[in-house]
Amino acid sequence: MLGITKRFPGIVANDRVDFDLGRGEVHAVLGENGAGKSTLMNILYGLYHADEGEIRVHGKPVSFSSAKDAIASGIGMVHQHFMLIPVMTVAENIVLATEPTREGVFFDRETAEKRVGDLSRTFNFAIDPRARVQNIGVGQQQRVEILKAIYRAADILILDEPTAVLTPQEAGELFQILRTLTREGMSVIFISHKLNEVLEIADRITVLRRGKKIDTVPREGATEENLARMMVGREVLLRVEKTPAEAGDVLLEVEDLEVEDDRSLPAVRGVSFQVRAGEIVGIAGVDGNGQSELVEAITGLRRPESGKIKVVGQAIQHASARKMLDAGVGHIPEDRHRRGLVLEFTIAENAELHDYNRPPASRWGWLFPGKFVEWAQRLISEFDIRGGSPSSRAAVLSGGNQQKLVAAREIARDPKVLIAAQPTRGLDVGAIEYLHRRLVTERDEGRGILLVSLELEEVLSLSDRILVIYEGQIVAEHGADASEEEIGLEMLGGGQKDVA
């Protein structure tokens, strides 16, 4: 990619960026939110068209008008949110749109399953071609996405935040797969915000900052500290510094909670725990083990089947989201679009979503938009929310800055208990540093914080106590000195033990 420039109204997303990828290498791309990583890769995959610059594949100039053109040139992409059809089998997903047929008309299922099985064995993927996607884990689903690209003869593979939903063990298995692929001659572009993983798997690392390429460096000699400095333009504290917790009174108490999922199947099964003032309690688990339903029950978004939820000693009956907010519960939701923001509202309106009906935002039934703007301006400044003014629609912000807006609103409300579900999802290293420090500050000021994260490193770094959830049950409890290996095993159902 030579001199790639892409402009959007009011912003230059890529500014004369050069990027090259050699055969059989893993080339990582790092950068803050809004640095231009996704835009650059979307241009390579044919989803955007560059305003200036040239793309060459195997030395020949190419011009892609769609992802179909990129696939035809041997480029595959595995998106952060998998593009699979849950009710279809592994084989059906992989051969979709390129299905083998009998008599030129009928889908040849047997041939499809044989081809996928042979391909799976060649790369040691251990996937059953006949399994339905909805019945396999996220690690296996990611392998299906990679096999889809291989099946379409891709020799360039773009991976967007590939370890975001994986346990440490599954991430290790993915790296083994990538090493196998590169030995076979495939080239991999690895987009990630996890500096330790980049240093483990990449051969070269390109850093983007505010649309410009800062540098491309070999893995040898690179450190987390100097990569973070290139990304952010300043020194970044990569480890959370915190004193031991001084836990006080119980602020949140969950007793024998039973919650069903959208299919009316048990999702949370007899869960009990406490969160005290001045402590961070982390919940570690693989995605889909009841975390979402647990958070929704605590925050009034889902009615539990049985059990009790107490806030500051007061049992909340028939909880609603408004009741829980009024009781002193703040909520950073895992899905900022579904639960955190109204994208068509302005930043100022989103900043007052909870408290629009009380002074100073309103009085005697009258809204005061000027107060909305003042409050939003304070949050924008304090939390470094970039890409818009109080009057801008929330939709114009990047995903990371949308997440910062949600976190700013919830923390600034001064809740007694803060439920932080995937609080740093989509954030870059600088924003993660800030939010982690802010959560520790909130803890030290006496708030009780329940942290639910798929990032085990985040749970280990921030938590004073760690609960491991598996199939809707708390299967283990640890102090702050727990090992990543032990918790990773328990997240997969191994080494279960009774929790007092």
C-alpha cells in the first residue's frame, strides 16, 4: 500500500500511509482509537476506496470496488464480530456462496463436509464439519472464520482484534495456528491493542497515530513501553498502580440469583456474592457463560426468576433500570449501542440520559439545553472524548470515544455501586490507562465496583477479588494474587472448587 490517503468530512483518516506485507510473515498494526487502522484495512479489503495512493498485490497494481474483488485477489478478513450463521453447520458456513453441487443444481453436502474435514486436518484445526455453529465455542468459531478464508484460497489474512473473546489458552492455540499458516506461506495482518500479544506473534509492527504512519519496527528490540509511546505520543503507564483494598460495608449483595436467557433457558444458576465499599470484584469467564444475564439482572434490565439483589442493604423489589439508577447503581454496559447510547441524540443529550428530569438539567417540567451542553463539555474535557462537540450526534464518534462517553456519564453520576461490563472494549492503550486509573480512584473513594470483563489481564490487574463464572455458576474465588493459568483453566470448566 503506497501513499494511501482517505478523507471523510472534517477528518483525514489516513494521511499518505505506506504499508507492506511479506510472504509468510505476521505484520501487526497498532494505534489509538481513530488512528486509521480499520480504515486502512477496509481499503485493503475493498470496503472503502482510497482518495489517493496505490495498492499492489504480488507486485501488480489492483483496484478493489468491493470485498468480492479483494477475495478474488487472495485477501481474506476475519472481523472482530464473526460473520457466521449460527443455525448452519461448520461446513455450510465455510462453503457458503461457493457450494459444491451435484448435477449442477443440488447442494452436495457430503463433498462439502469432506473438503472442510480435509482442510481442518491439514491445518490441525480439530473442527467437526457437521457441528452447528451455535453449538461450538468462540475459539472454534474463529477457526471456522479462518478456514473460510483458506477455503477461498486467501494467501493474505487480515485479523481484526482476533483475541478479544478468547481465553489465554485459546489465544495460545490461535498463535500456533498462525505459525502453521505462515510456515505454509500465508501472510497475516494482525490488528490488536494487546501489546504483549503483538510482541509474541508479530515479525514486524507498524504504528499509526492520528492517521499518519509513525514507524515500522521489527519485533526484535521492541518493548511494550516504546510501542505505547509511539501510539500515544507520550509515556504510558502500562501497569495499574494501586494500594491494597480497604473494604468497608457491603454495598451490593446478590443472593441465590436465578436468571433465564432469551430462550427461557437457565443462564445464571444460584449465584451469590457481595461487593463492598472500597473494593473491585472482578468476574472472569468465557463469553456466553451467564455474564450478560447477570449484569442485566443487577441493573434492572432483566427480571430474575428468583433470588435477591440488595443495594446498600436495601432489597430492590421488581427492579427496573430507573429503580436501580435511583438506588445508586451506575452501569457501563457491554453493548454501548444497544444499552449505552442513543446514536441519533447529541453528545449533550446522551450525557444527560439518566438525569434529564432533575436539577440543574430541568426544573418544574422544563428542560434547560444550556445545562446539557455545560455538563457535556465538562465530560468531554475531563475524559478526553475526541471527534465531536456537545452538539454533535453520538453516531459521529469512533467506537472508542463512544465508550468513553458512556463511561464518563456513569462515573460522573457518583454512584454507590458501579457495574463495569467490558469497560475498555474498543479503547486504545492510552484510554485504557486513563479508565483503569479512574476505576481505582473510584474504588479508593469508597465505591463498590463490579468488573465483568472478557479480558483476563484486565481482571487480574484491577481486581481485589476475582470470581470465576462457568455455565452460569460461580465456580471459584481468588484473591488479587491469582495466576492467569489457574483462572484460565477454571474458565473452561477445569479445576472447579467450592466457593465459600
